[in-house]
Amino acid sequence: MDGRLDSIDPALRRPGRFDREFLFGLPDRDARRDILKIHTRQWSPPLSDSFLEELAEHCVGYCGADIKAVCAEAALCALRRRYPQIYASAQKLQLDVSSISMQGRDFLAAMRKTVPAAQRAVSSPAKALTPVILPLLGQALASVLGALRKLFPHAEQGLRGHKGPGETDLTAGILEDDLMYSEDEGPSVFANGPLHKQTAPKGSYLRSDRSALHQPTSHRPRLLLTGRGGSGQSSHLAPALLHALEKFTVYTLDMAVLYGVSSTSPEEACAQLFREARRTAPSILYVPHIQLWWDTVGSALRATFLSLLQDIPPFSPILLLATCSSPHCDLFQDLFQEVQDLFRVEYGEVYEVQLPTQQERTSFFEDLILNQAAKPPASKKKAVLQALEVLPVAPPPPPPQMSEAELQRLEEQEEDTLRELRLFLRSVTDRLTLDKRFKAFTKPVDVQEVPDYLTVIKQPMDLSTVLSKIDLHKYVTVNEFIQDVDLIWKNALEYNPDVDPSDRQIRHRACSLKDTVHAIIRDELDEEFEKICEQMKESRATRGCSTSRFAPSYYHVLPRTNGPVDPVKNCAGAIKEVTVPTVTSTPRAAASHKKKRRRSRWSNGIITKKKCSSSAHASKEDGEEGEEEDEDGEEGEEEAEHAQESGVEDLEAGGDSSMESESTHTHAEALDLGEKPPPESTVPETVEEDIITEKGAVRMTRGRKSQVQQHMDMEQAMKILTQKTPQLVVDHEKLKELLSRVVSKTEGYEVYQLEKLYALLCQSIYRHRKDYDKTALIEGMKMEIESFT
């Protein structure tokens, strides 16, 4: 069960409901060190043991997941510091991992971004002494820990040193359990007593737990940290003491906890904390600012607190830790007399924090004045050089190796998708074949009737050949099918010049064929299905597959004779294999039916033409056109004459209309296939409005802003690299005089006042952080010291 223990019904926790109750607390220092070793064991070079010890000391309150997150974030911080340019590129770059060095600042930055488990729900009062305060209160903390060992011997479990080099966990567990493995086995508990013949007095069988050899004993352990206001007993010493005793559960009895829950009274909340402390003993009851707490709470809560404190068994390992902002001798008032009676000076239960000594104040200000104030400004040249380093693009990863079963299953999935593609392409081709306008393109050109056709056209193509290629699995994508249809259109335009009216009609029908195919594909083809087919083609090319076992092996049954070049001969062979995703898609259904318009007779292919024609397809249409001409009569002749006259007018007015028509359809083809239009194409007015403002100035779009920003960054980087570094000017003798002056002036100051002066000196150093001449900084620090009161 995961949750707060106080929210669980006590009836569920009694014996008989559950066999065992395990409390998984947060890892201690040794456990955190082992967790850090696990998550950094593959780092090269490995982290030092001393660094891991210090890092584990600072990760109090972190669970295993928090420590893992800190390690991962620290690695990312080191990566960003070494290669900042990887976030400005969308490509994978080659990095030298050996040049990435982990530093302590990376872990500090990671810890600032991670909220530990102990502080996510409730803020923990435990906190280690910061490196700044350590010179002031480090000695006082050591003295408090020494006094606590006498008052509360159980604290030795939390302050115990690390295991020796040859001591394993099993050995440590055996040696620590003195009661279970003691040589004093006591009297026999059996009726006959075969092993131990000695007898024991009545009631002496279960009294071994009272022996002082087996476990530490303390009588109502209590400790009060007193001192003048601002001496650091509540803000620094007590949290550092709880940080050192991290193995024990801490229950804070401040006013925020007692009065923070509106559903319970303060007396009930206090009783609940005492019950949990007794259940999880050894534990700690922490009361910060006890004199303020005692003066603020009501008499009922004070009486409840005293009664619960007296009800704790005298030898129970529950430590009462409190802090006070006034000396112990000042608690002789009637209101605080009860507080003074709780902590006895003669028993060593009161520790008074003294003012910092001269040596402690010197250590406190020494690094700030002598070292940090004399440091030059941070140089950005190294960071700029790293940012400007051009990294090579990483090669693509090799394709994964698949087994025979996986390849077979993949080919079956590809065949399912290609089968849907072939059904769709056959449907489109059949519609084109049944259309009367395109009957001239349904069969190959008869080279006996048109002997010079193969000399002009190098790649013949017709709809019957397209159907043959569909049967031979030649088409893997719809674009390949469109290319063959466009080839029919190009061949018709190339062989039939725009001179004869009958040739012109062939050209018009070829253009109509192309537009019809593109319109059908655009309207009925699912874009996702086409993307899947393109991925299949790329994957098969990557795998190097060239054959498909699903293609028909004996498509041509009869032996082929030596004759003219058969366009189907170019279709022999197997298609390339491509990968298809596991989820296949089919072409979408046709669009909703639109209102039919009346089609002209010309659109149905009813056009009269001269019998003598140089067109390659004219000979195949004579019979069909003749029948249509007889049926249509005079109306067809009038339409043909009108078409011929309009074609002549177009030829006289537009010059070479064949070139114009070809360029127009080429542009249309580019738009249908999603390609870029020719450079001479005009830009739409809406696009021009997005680029050019009314005043004629170029608008700052997102792309231009990025380019300008990169250009500005490059100029700034080059300026930093070419800038000459000035010489550092600092008077170290004056800094030593400042240190002596600040130590002498702060005689008798409390910790709070020393922290205030330290912050003012830090502000002066920060204001002059970019100065190479530290003369003004020294004068400013001198003024801050002299004016501080």
C-alpha cells in the first residue's frame, strides 16, 4: 500500500489482517552511495569514491528514482556545456564522448532542477550546512553531535562510519545484532531442558532485553539549542543536526503543522504525531522556536503536549529536540517555567551556541575577499570556440538484420498493400480504356503502318502495356503509374506535330488523357496510402531486394517471334522490394457524385478527320471515325469544321502552339506531382502580401528572424574572439587589509549579522564582475565594511 500511514484505518494494521508490514523508507547515506555507483558504473572515466561520498551526503531525502534523475540530468548538463551547437541542428552529429568531462557543477545544476521525494509532499526541516556557513558553525555542530552521543546513544546508528574494506554486508549484520548472537544463551525454555540443566528464577526468561550489553539505553533524551537571536541555532544548527540523523524519522511540531489541517484540531494533530513517533521509535520530536510556540498556543495544547510527553515510556528512544532564541537562564518567567523544567542544564540537555570566534570569522571572509574578489572576468572564448566547432554529420544507422521468418512475414504484408494498389490502378486504367476519347491509346502503334515511329519515339507506351506492367507487379507506387501515362502524352505530342488538324486532335486527346488521370488520382487516392507505398520502395531499395516471389513467373505462354520491338519486352523482370508498415491502407472511395453536366459530342470523340493523315494513330481510327461520321451526319461535320477553323486561328495567333501547349502541360504536371513550378511562374498575391508590406519593406518572418539572429550571433562571436584580453589589475595587499579590518570590526557579531555583511560584499563583487581593474571594487568593499552597523 502506498500512502500516508495516518490515513490508514488502524483496524487494517492489527495482527491477523496482514502477515507483515514493511516500511520502505528513503535510502540512507550508504544506500545513496551504492545507488550512485550503480547509475554511474558505465561512465568512463568512473567517478571517484570521495566525490560519490560527498554527493551522497548532499542527497538527503532523495529516493532511488530521484538519484537516477540527477545522474541523467548531470550528464545532459555536461553535454550542453561541451557541445552547445547540437541544439541548433536538426541532424544527428558525430560527438567525441571522451571529451565530455563531468564536473561538480553539473551535479549541482541537476540537483537544483530535481525536487527530492522528502520535499514533494512536505518540506523537510533537515538541511546540511552550506559551504558558506560551514566555517562559522562547523565546530559548533561537531560539539552538538558529541553532546548528543551521550544523551541519545541511539544516535550512534545514524552517525556510524562506513564499513571497512573487508567487511561485507552479511558480516556487518551479524556483528551488529548483539542480542540474537550473544554467547549468553540463558536458561532452557524446554520442559526437560536437555541442553541447559541450569534453572532460572521465576520470571527471568524474557529479561535479556534489559541488559546494557545488548542495546543502548537513554532516559527521556532531550536537547535544547539556545543562544542569542540570530545565532543560527534554528536556521542552521538544528537542521544540520537532523541532517546528520537522517536514519531517524523526524516529526515537526511547529504551528504550521498543528494548525495547517483544518479538519483536525491542534490537540488531535499533536496526539497523532506522538503516536507515530512511539510507533516508529527511535524517532525525533522537533519543536523549533519553543519559546514562541509556547507563548502562542493555547493552554489546552500546552497541557496536551506535556501530558503526551510524560506518557512516553522513560526508556523509549524518542528524542525531544528544540531550539530557543534566548538563553536558558532567561526562561525564569512564569509562562516559560515549564519549558525550563523540560531541559535540565545539570544533565547536559542544554547547549548554548556561542558567538563566532576570530578564527571562524577569518575563515568565513577569507575566500570571499582574497580569492573571489581577485578573480578576473569569465572568458567566453572557450565557450565560443566550442559553439563554433563544426561537427560532422553522423552516418545513418545500419538496417536491422531480420530472420527468414521475419522477411517472409514482411513480404506478405507488402504484397497485401501492393494488391490493393494494383486493384486501384486496374480500375483507373479500365476507365481510361472504355472512354471513347482515348481509344487511340489503348493499343501499341502498328509499326508496319507507321515505319518511322520507332525512330522518333524511343520508349513506346500505351494503356495495354500499362495493364501488362500492372499484371507483372511493375508498379510499386502510383507515381510510377503516372509516369507511364505521362509518357503516352509526351509521345503523342512528340510524334504528332501541331500542323495537321487530325494530328492536333490526337494532341488534344493526349492532353485530356493526362489531365483525366491526374484528376482521378488526386480525387480518389488516399495520401497516406501513397506514403506507405513510397516507404515500401525505399525500404526494399535499402534491403537490396530485387525480386518478388509473388510476381507471375510465366506471364508469356507462347514463344515470342522475331519481329518489331515489343514494348512489353521492357517490362520483363521483377520489381524491387520495399518495406511496408504493419498497418496498411487502401485507396479512398471516389468523391461524392457531382451534378452531371451535358457533355459535348467532341468530348465523346466524335470528330471528323481527313483520311490522309501523318498521324501514327490515324490509321487505327479511320474505321471507327467513319462509322461515327455516318451516324452523326451533318452535325458532326459542322463541329469538325469549327474545330479545324479554331485550330488554324490558334496557330496563326499564337505561333508555335505545340511548344506552348507542351510547356503548359509540363507546368500542370509539376503542380499535380507536387514539384516546384518553373522559375518564371508568378507568385500569388497572397504570398506577396505575406512577404512584402505596403510600404515596400521586407516583413520579418520567422525564418528571416532566425537567419538574422544567427548572423548577429556570429558577429558577436567573432567580436569576442578578436577582442584582446586586458591585463588584470588587483592590489592583494589592500585585500589583506580589508580582511583584517572586517575580522576586527565584526567582533561580537552574531551569525545573522555576519551573513548580512557577507551578502553586501558579494553584491559589490557581482557589480564589478566585468572589470579587469579591481581598484573600484576594493574601494566599494571598504565603504561597505565601514558603513555596516
